[in-house]
Amino acid sequence: TAVDMLPFCRNTALAASFRDSFYDRLKKVDVDIQKIFFVPCYLYEYQHLGISAYFVGEQLLEGEFVKFNSNNGWWNQEHPLSEVMQAFSHFTFIRSKCRFMLVDLQGVVDTELGLLLTDPQVHSRPQHERLRSEYGHGDFGTDGFRKFFDSHICGPTCQALQLSQEQDAMRQEFASPDTSQADHVDQEPQDVIRRARRRWVRKNASTMVHHQEGGTCYAHAVATMIRATEKRIVGREPEAHHSIVRRIVAKHGSRGGSCVKVLDEECSRLCLRYQEVSRQHVPNLLQRGHLVLASFWLTDLQWSAFSRFFEREPAGVLRNLGPAESNQADGHAAVIINSTVL
């Protein structure tokens, strides 16, 4: 039936779309690769004994046929172009925000035209477990993601695209299931210290000082965390810092706000995650390259002591603020990107 044949066309169409994005990304990092072309797939209908029947067809490819990878995690370690094909598969996963992955890359290497690829396969993450895949029986879904990352090793092309920075995160998410409870920690509301589960990294943080008006530190802190996360995801273009802050403040106000509530909203909208941790876990998280969002409260006298100290010693460590002289305290939110003493 047409329903049975259409997945072949969908796979090829999606592959061609990702191919264009792949080229655009490679141009930005000055990487030149051989041309890649996915042979168009056509759906044909004919009449047989008065009944409609269907088949798909492609252009006949002449030359030596090469299979670069498959939909079960295998990849051709002998062919020199397999590394680029593996990078393309990895790229499609990141570009699609973990929804798709193009695999089963195969075809003919033409000295003039480049790589002529045929009959690719899409692994997809359905929006509902009961939904039938639109990409055929070869779509192994999240199991296909796991099989790919269980054998994938990032090479020069992945590294040029900064895909290798995502490798540990992807293995954690889709490799063999881990039943440990290492991520579970007791919550300490007075030390609202937050981290992203896998995407914060020091060097991509928005660490410049931003002008703050009123009680908007919570919005600036969340914007910094969100931008640092999205800069690590290849294919995403983070929203400008001031734009994020303006949108958050318009909704939650300029007289303070809840970092928890805003993080819930922003992470849900962008398919990101965060987790609350206790203070003793922070040094280890910073050493592993994570950022943490810390909220704290000080009285007026403590804020004065805080300000005087850092005016004198901007790189110093404030160890004693003195006791709180009242129950009236004002909060502040800040992003910690590194620490030698905590």
C-alpha cells in the first residue's frame, strides 16, 4: 500500500534537509568535505486488475556500493569517509534536539559528483509510545539512539562541529540504562543551588556583567544559565541575554522573582532540565564543568559588609558576614562558574 511505501520517501526527504544544515554548519567552521547527495525517492502508483498498487524507485547508481553505517550501531571502520558519515548521523541527532537520527548511510562514491547516497533510515522519538513510526520498520527509536552511541567515537569532523562535547551527555542519556541514584540529593531550600543535568559548561557561559535594574537578578541568572546551555547544543541559536531578561521580567516583575518557577517555565519551553542539589555537591560539579545558580539572602547590614569587602578585594573570599541583625532579608541570585575555595 501507499502507507507501506511512503516511509522510504520520508526518510530520504528528511536526510536531504539535514544534509543542507550539515553543509551550512561545516562552512561556519571552515571544514570542506566531499559533496553529499541523497538520490530522490519517488512513489509510483499503477493499476493491477483494477486495484491500485504502489512501489518506490530511485535512480540507478553505478559503481562500487559502500555501506558506511547501519541502523543497529555498526559502522564501517575501514572506509575513510565513514568518519564523516558518522559525524552526519551525530549531527542530525543534535540538530533535531534529540528527536531524529539519520543512519543506514550507503551508496556510491563518484569521483565527480561526490557521495551518492540511497535508502537512508531515520530513528525517531515518537511523541507518544503508541504512535506508529512514520519512518518504517527500520526505525528503532530510542533503542537506535543507544546502539549508535554505544559504538560511536567522535572523530575530526565531530570535533570541528563541537559534537564531541555532547558525547558524554548523549551516552549518559541513551547508553546502557543506569539504575544508580547518584543524581538524587536532598533539597535545601535555603541554599537554592541549581545545575543543569548535563549541559552547563564554563567556557560558554554569558559571564559578562549585565546592567541590572531593580530586583531582576533572578532573570539575569536564569538567562545566563539558559544561554550557556543552548550554546552547547549544535544547531541552536540562543536568544539574546537582554531579550530573555525582558521577557521574564515582563511576566514576573522587577521586584524579585522565583528562580525555581522561572527555570521550570524556561526549561520546559526549551526541552532542557535542571536539578536542585545541596551545597556540599557544588565543588565537584564545578570541577566537572557545570554551572550552578545560587540564591541567598542577606540583611541590610550584611549587604553593606558584602559590598565593602568586594570593593576592597574583588578576588577575595568573604568568610564571615556577621550575624543577621533582623529578620528582614533581601535575596540575590548569581551564577557560579568556577571556584577555588567554597
